[in-house]
Amino acid sequence: MIKILHNPRCSKSREALALLQQQAQPVEVVEYLKNPLTANELTTLLGMLGIPARQLLRSKEDEYKQLGLDNMALSEQQLIEAMVQQPKLMERPVIINGNKAVIGRPASNILSLLS
């Protein structure tokens, strides 16, 4: 089953969910702001995405600046912990299919995960 880490207030996240539903895919919706990922889950997710933690951060969020996350000396673990504590810092939506994942921006990224 495909899983979407979803924020219903985000238009891109809603667009991604609609695309998955149009593809007649069974979808598990996880509202990650209500049910934040653990550090272990985030580490696993980053491995599926094949990216470092910094690429999953939303740098335009106020919390990004307040927490000084632009400091390039911060470790992967520190960045992951920031996303655990402030889940809205995480890029969205993220779609997971088995052991692969993509960030659904643009929505066309999702199609590569379905084939």
C-alpha cells in the first residue's frame, strides 16, 4: 500500500493525494503534523529518499530561521531532531511505496514511484 505523509492544509499535498486517488491506488494517509515521525522513522525515510536531512527541510519556515538551521555545521542527527520536534519543517508531501519514496513536488515525481 502507498503511504502519503500529508498536510491537508497544503495545496501540493492535496494535489498529490488527488493524483494517487485518480490512479486508483489504495492510499494510507498519515497526517504527519498530528502524528510526527520519530527520529528512526525519519532516518529510514531519508534512506528511501536517498537525500540528506537538509534537503527535506523547508528553509522558508519561521522555525528554520529561529532554530538556526541554516548553520551548515549542524549534524544530520541535529537536523533530524529538529524535524521530530517541529514536523512542519519537513518538506511535503512525501509518498512512500515499499522501500522507495519521493517528495511529491512536483506531483509528476509521484508517477515515477507508481511504475
